[in-house]
Amino acid sequence: MGLLDCSRQTQWELDDIEVYSDESRSGVKRVLHTIRQQMQKSTSEPNIALADFIAPKESGVEDYIGMFAVTAGIGIEKLVEKFEKDHDDYNSIMVKALADRLGRGFCRASSRIGSKRILGICF
């Protein structure tokens, strides 16, 4: 779980987010390419991208983006392969579903913990 310095890139790259290597913001470590919503909307409703929630570089505002990664399926391939080899579809599906649900649950818990500890937001 981390909180990184970032800003939205300029005019022609409005959908990209620059992630800096340190708080001095002198070097770009990564560029996160986001994409705008692709659905048809009315002219009064914009198609938004994640970058729209990050302050533009020209604004002078020091903005941040938070990230975390979770997993709950390391090593399930061998178990799934064994069940499928034995034509045990039920247990194969259950192992995949359990890993998926554990991953989603851990993601939700990590998000809540991060929001509370880093941002002070409780939900």
C-alpha cells in the first residue's frame, strides 16, 4: 500500500498521470495511461478518466495517488489442474471462486484500512 506524488500531464496528454520518483517531483518514475469512458453521453455530461481527479501539473498543486495490490490465488493452478484431470468440475470451479472471493475481500479490506490510516476517512 502506498501513496505516491503525482500530477496530470499537460494539454495533449490529459488522460495520463505522471508518478514521480520522490517528493521533489524532479523525475518521472512512471506514467499511468488512463482512458476516458467510451459510452455515448449527452453533451452536458463529460466522459471522465481517472486523470480528471488529479491536479494538472500547471496548477502548482502537489497531488497524490494511492495504490495497493492483493492476491489470493498463488499456487491454485496445480490444484485446479488436478481437479480438471480428475474431471471434478465442481471442485475446480470452487477453488477458482474461493480465490476470487478472497482476493476481492482482501482488496476491500485493504482499501478501508488505507483510507482510514492514510486519509483519515472512515466508511
